Amino acid sequence: MGPSAAYVLEQGRECRVAVLKYQNMGITSSLGLPIYAFALTVFPREGDPYQVKVGNPVDPAAVPHLYPGVHLSARVLLEDPHAVVIDFGHAGN
């Protein structure tokens, strides 16, 4: 199991992601938020874009703003480029 979403949001570097696909996994986080599976293209501040598949907790209020092709703010760990979490607190930025 990788780092927690909270850890990535706190320690990760800002990046942008494009949502390719997403799906509710039918499970919830320890905070009671639904977990969604995402296929993302990550656009790091430095380096080339790359694709990842991750599971992220999603506030139900954010679900109407998810669709294939949407670009969102995210955080990524420099030491683990597959540890990517969408920053729904800054999703409109």
C-alpha cells in the first residue's frame, strides 16, 4: 500500500492532471468518502507528461465536475511519481 492521500496532498508537489477515465470503486475511505479509480495524464512542473492509474477519495460535491478531459490541480510525490492525488480543494484552479 502506498502513501495516504492526506500525505500526498501535504507533501507532494503541485501538478496538473487530465482525467482520462474514472469509476466509483464501491468502497469508502476512512473518512467515509467514496473511492474512485482514475486513469490520469499527469503534467508535472518539470519533465514529460505520463499516465497513471490511481484510487482517490472524492467528495460527493466534486463528482458533478468530473468528466473525461477535465484538467484539475493535483499533487505528486517526487520520490514516487505514481503517488498522485487530485486536489479537489483547488480543483477549479
